[in-house]
Amino acid sequence: MPSVILATASYDHTIRLWEAPSGICYRTIQYADSHINKLEITPDKHYLAAAGNPHIRLFEAGTNNAAPVISFDGHKGNVNAVGFQRDGKWMFSGSDDGSIKIWDLRAAGCQRVYECSGGVNTVILHPNQAELISGDQHGNIRVWDLTANACSKELVPEGDSGIKSITIANDASLLAASNLKGKVYVWKLQDEDTSKLEPLHKIDPHSRYVLKCLFSPDGQYLATAGADHHVKLWNTRKFTLAKTLTGHQRWVWDCVFSVDSNFLVTGSSDQVARLWNVEKGETIRQYTGHHKGISCLALNDLDTSSPSS
């Protein structure tokens, strides 16, 4: 199994896996069921989850098996969010059907359901592994306490403007969300307490929609990807613009940092994924081969060779 797994999904109904350093595609998975909204790789790199409409398919990441090994059925609309608990014991998902579901990977069927007032665009797992944070099409951000099995916090940053993307810093000190009006809101978390969100900044990062926001693992940058074809890196000390990454020719739908924060991978409607050197702000590799726009991507370059990783 490669030490780095990089996957992209496209409106051409394929998932491609790439040799990250060389840019060579070494595996193509046909996905005829629907378009793919979100990709996620399990922490142990054994599986790749593809969220479509309305299913989630789990593929083996380290083999050439073209068929999914598990299908998670239960949503009734586009699945826009999928992710895994740190030890890979369970998976969470969010859908246009207004629900968030938790799935035990060791048992069949959905284990829990949380209902939202609108279609769910984004769901992330708090670093404490005990809370989910969701954003929906009606502009609500909700914190779901998995221990209490209930919503513990709700806020609406800007009326009914839908929340497109949410990200939380690895040390749980900052939370950011982008909405469909092109704004990014940043909150400070009080002692990692998600019930106390202190408004910190409001950014107008792009001239058009903000499609993704993401903190770097080291906490130095907030990346925003936009419909204006650009990716921007914001310094998290004062949230001033540090770099603008230019090269994509169409909307940039997704981005993901390497675990050391030195690199960023982006995917765009221009059918190309790019690997960027964060410090230099330059493209160092392009991944070409898709025949339609790239909708999402996933990267896992964690060192899983030692127990301490």
C-alpha cells in the first residue's frame, strides 16, 4: 500500500488514485451510480469512502478491487459530508435529506440519526471525538454532543445564507465557516468548550462563492477555495492574507493539506488537481486525466507504521 494516498473524484463518474510525487494515476474506479460529493480515507488507509446520491460506498484503498466492499444505504438525498472517527471505528455522514447519520463500521445499518431543519452541506468531527459540528442550507451551525446524544449549541451567522463549509483547528482553538454569500466567519473557542464561541473575524475572501475553508494541521493558515478560481491562505494570527494561489482556470471545489502543512492539494472544475508548495505559493505538480470537473478529493499521508502515529 502506498505511504501516501491521494484520490480525486470527478463528474466523469470516476475516482482516480495518484502517485502524489510523480503525478501518475495508478488506479481508476468507475462510479456509475451518481456524481460524488465527498471523498474520505480511513485513518488506517484501508478504505476510501465515496459519498454520492443517496449512497455511501466503501472501497478498498490498497487493492485493485473495483467493486465496493460495503454500501451504506439510508439517506434519501445527496450525501454531502462523510468522515471517520480517529480510530476508524465509526463513520458519520450528512445529507440533503436534512439528516446526520452515524454508522458503525463493524455492524450493519445506521446507529444514530440527528435531524436538521435543512439539507446538510457539511459535517466535521471535533478533535475531542465527542462532538459533531454541522452546517445546513438554512444557515444554521449546530454542535451535536455525542455523549448527551443531543444538539448542545446552535448559531446562525448570517440570516438564512446556507453554510457551505466548516473547519476546526487541530487544537480546537478556532472554528471557521463559509457561507453561500461568500463570507467566512471565525470564532474563538473558550478552553475547547464549543458552547462558548467568541466571534473573532469576518472575512470576505473571494469575489464569488467560497466553496471550501480549511485550517492547516499546524494552525498557521486558513485556506479558502473560491468560485473566482483562486485559493487563498490567511494568517491565523490576524487573519490577514498571506498568499493567493493562482493557476486554476475554473471553480476550486476542494482542498486538503498534507499532515506537515507544507503542501496543499486542490481540485477544480478545470479537470485538474494541483499540488502546491505552501511556503512558496507555487504549483509543483498537476494531476491530469479526468474528462470533466473535479468535485472533491482526499489525501492521507499520515505515518501509520508505528503505534505512536
